[in-house]
Amino acid sequence: MKVLVATEKPFAKAAVDGIKAEIEGAGNELVLLEKYTEKQQLLDAVAGADAMIVRSDKVTPEVLDAAKQLKIVVRAGAGYDNVDCAYAKEKNVVVENTPGQNSNAVAELVFGLLVYGVRNFYNGKSGSELKGKKLGILAFGNVGRNVARIAKGFEMEVYAYDAFCPKEAIEAAGVKAVDSQDALFENCDIVSLHIPATPETKQSINAALVGKLHKNGILINTARKEV
């Protein structure tokens, strides 16, 4: 089996070495396409691949049509929005992802941005503290749960809303569940977005919704720009 690792933004060398050891140790061939700059390079590389690993690289119908032997695409990350899953299904190509892989890293980024924000972007003025502020988490998946865990260390009041996660599960994690995303924005000083980019969520975080935040509120988006 030929496995293509196609990453416009490459993995760390240690990760590539680990992938190579696993694939070649199982008797398969690894092909690396890193830092490519033209779509044609991806189309050429995928032509003979049986499997493909990507990061945020776009797996479009054109890519899938070029991949005559392709059986599986694995996205190293959460979400599937860079892969045309419907077309992949038509082509009998399995699509998988790796949820939770970078959830702690994203959660730490949230707090890096928050500390920067409440300290007036380090402009020399004192700013304020996170302690005691109300943090709303929109979507309580792997990243949202890590954000809640870290927020407790800052002694914040933590709220969450997730249309697909039962309130009981949210509250079992020591977080206050609210009934809607509107309620989250209305009640919180800060809202952190962790929703995927789907037809329902794209551009759903609009001016009217953001306007419900408290005065001097903060919106953090480490999810997808399309939302």
C-alpha cells in the first residue's frame, strides 16, 4: 500500500519520523509531499496513493478524481470541513479524523489570547483579571472541556452551551449549562467558540449575537474563521 502524507504546512520532524516508522514497519510505502505550492503537485502525488494523510489541506472532488486507487483519507485534526465527505462517499473513500489530538494545545491558546486581551494587549496599562469573570464555552467537546478545566484554575465562573451535549454531562464536569447560545452571550463576559464549520454554523456568530455580550466583552475564536 502506498500512503501519501500531503501537508502544505508540514508536521514536526518527530511526528513524520513516527508516521514513517509505523507505515514502513507494516510493509507499506510512505510518500511525503511537504510545503507544496501548486494544486497540481497534490494531484500528481495522489494519483498512485492508496491512502492519504492531510492536515488542513483541501481534499476536493478534483483531488478525489485524481486518486484512482484511494481507499482512505485521514485528517490529522478535528473536523472534516477541508474534505468533501459526500463526494468521498460516492467514490467509496473512507474519511477519518483524529478528534482530541490537539485539544489541550488549542485550549492553552485560548488562555494565551485571553490573558493578552484582558491586559490591554500589553500596552503598558494595568488591564483586568480573569479571576471572577464569566466564561461561556460554545460547544463542549474535547477542546471545550479542556478550556473549562483550565478556566477553573483561573477561578472563573464557567458556563457552556452545546446543542448535542446533554446538560447533565456539562454539569457533571462542574460547568453551568445554559439553554441556548443567546443565553451564553447574554450572561458571560467572555465567549470562546469551539463549534465546527457546518452549513448550520457558518456565519452564525453575527453582529446581533456578539452584541449580546457584556460591555467590554471578549470573543475568542480558535475554531474556524467561517463561523
